Amino acid sequence: ASVEEVCRFRGALLGALVGDCIGAVFETRMTITVGSVLSFLRGLENNWKKQVLMYTDDTAMARSVVQSLLTKPPLDEKDLAERFTAEYFSDPDRGYGMGVVHVFEKLQSGKYQSVFTPAKEQFNGKGSYGNGAAMRVVGIPLAFPNVPDIIKYAKISGELTHASSLGYNGAILLALAVHYALQGVNLSRESFLEHLLSNMQEIEGDEKSRSDAVELELGEFPYCNRLKKIKEFLDKGNVPRCEVVEELGHGVAAFESVPTAIYSFLRCMDPVDDLPKEMNSLQRTVIFCILLGGDTDTIATMAGAIAGAYHGEDQVPELWRKSSEGYKDAEDWGKQLWELYSSR
Ligand code: 8NA
Ligand code: MG
Ligand code: MG
Ligand code: MG
């Protein structure tokens, strides 16, 4: 059983990596068709030795989370803040969000007593609700086996840049999705969603979550409501992609992308009408996310993490893997996180 588990840990990191690297290619394209995505992927065969696909901010920050978890357990927020900041300044052109850069500048200035203060000052004191806390969170559910720890540490890791509860709750939701995905087929699609819904009901019931959601006019329990929409869509069957985008979103806000990633993973357990029959579930998941358009790298990285945790690294095609920058680190760190997780 243990070998199978290592596969899931490596799968989660590799799924996240290929989702970011392949998704980023399509981020700025106006029209994305099945034909264009498939032809790009076929072209990797002739290209991977010459040109690797660069990862973006999503993976750069996910790498910092993983490295911090492995060297400063259980989670050292100062160490993590330093890693995010050092990584940004050493390599700023990875496509970071417009707002988050100010957090790094403030952290770098050394004027702040608490590493959490710069994030609280974002967007006139409202904090960011971008998907940046969720896009990098995959290491947390791979380091902690228990739900309360995952909630606690996903929140802390998120709050370094995302002080709005909509931002860090998105990270908590994605972390929990990866956690339940690690259980594989032992958990049905229905109970996977029920677990998430019951966790999020408690999380979104707290005072700050309620008031932030009301202030943004999202209604109460925005993540719970979107989880219910996911269930409705899955019961319906082949919901057109435009309707998925309309109802669940494909934007840079966490509430317009984390539920979309979860839906894409669940939907792509089954074949998708216009995708090749020989593709496996993880391949379908990444391509499905890209075809939704919008924030393609981030939705594909989040869905890729869940799909990789569920299906294991065998579903990450060799060609996709070796075309992606830093894939060997993902393999090594998957094993190390599995050891850490198993020791807890
Ligand atoms: P962020 O904190 O800067 O948030 C991202 C964006 O969300 C901001 O630039 C704002 O436009 C908007 N936003 C967040 N909070 C608020 C608020 N309270 N009020 C008004 N607007 C708000 O950075 P992040 O780390 O959350 O961003 C992650 C995303 O940025 C990822 O998609 C990542 O890949 C990157 N990125 C996205 C795009 C894209 O447009 N798809 C392009 C380049 C980079
Ligand atoms: Mg990115
Ligand atoms: Mg980007
Ligand atoms: Mg993005």
C-alpha cells in the first residue's frame, strides 16, 4: 500500500506542475480549441529536449511552501514569508498577480513587526481574494494527515498574502480537496463532495467569513453554494463548458476558480465527449481546465494537484512531465513529503 501512496504524493506535485506549465501557454490566447491544445501537446514530442515549459508564479510559490514545510516543521510563517519574498526578488518575471507584489516589497523593506501585516493592507485593508493562496497550497495536505491541521496551516500559509477570508478559504478548500483525493477510490464522488461541504459549512460559518462574503455581495456561504452547484452539474451530466464558466467562473478570484478546478477534476473522472478516448482522467482534467479559458494556468494547476493525488503519478504522461521545468524536484519532494506525512 505504501508504494501506492508515494505515487499519489508525487502525482499531486507533478499534476500541479504540468497544469501550470501547460496551462500558462494558453493563458493569454483569445481562442482555445480542442484542436489547438491537442496539437500543442503532440508538438511536445519534438520539442522537449530543446525547450522546457517554464513554470509560473503558481509553482514558484508552491515550491517555497514545500521547501519550508520540509525544512522548518510544522510550519514557520517567517521562514515561509522569507522564501516567498526571496523567490520573487530573485525571479520576478513569473507572472505574479498585480497586487501581491506589494506584499513582497513591504516584507523586503523589513519595516514590519508581523509578517501578516502587509497582506492585511492589500486592497484598502480588505485583503486579497485572489486565487494565489490556493494555487500554491498543495504541499500542506501532503504534509499533514489530519483535517484540523490542514485547515490551520492552509489558512496561515494563505494569510501571508491573502487576508480576505475569500482568499484563504479558497486555499483551505483546495487543500481539503487534495486531502480527500489522496484516499483514491475509497471515497466516492458523492462523499468527496459531502466531506468538503461539511468542512466548509463550519469554516464559512465564522464571523469574518460571513461579513467578508456579505461585503462583497457574494451571499453567505459562497464556497458551500458553489459546492452545491458542482453537485447539481455532475448530476446533470454533460454541462457545456460555457455554462461552467458562467456559473462557476474562470477568473483570478479564488471563488471564481477553486470550485471550477474541483468540478473539472470530478467531471473528468468520466470520458469527455470531444476529448480523445485514449486519454486518461488526469490528461482530460488538465485539458478540460485549459478549454475553459481565463486563468488557465492556475485552474489547471489546482485541478492537476487534485487529479494527481487521486490517480497517482502514473497518469502524468512522461512527455508532459519531462517537458516541465523542475519536474525532478517534484518527484523528490513528493517522496520526502510522503515520509513526513507518514511520520505524523
Ligand atoms: P493578487 O493578490 O494580486 O490578486 C490577483 C488579482 O485579483 C488582483 O490583481 C486584483 O485584480 C484581484 N483582487 C484580489 N483581491 C481583490 C480585492 N479585495 N478587491 C479588488 N480586486 C481584488 O495575486 P494572487 O497571487 O492572488 O494572483 C494569482 C493569479 O495571478 C494567478 O492566476 C497567477 O497565475 C497570476 N496571474 C494571473 C493572470 C490572469 O489574468 N489570468 C495573469 C498573470 C498572472
Ligand atoms: Mg501563474
Ligand atoms: Mg499566470
Ligand atoms: Mg494564473
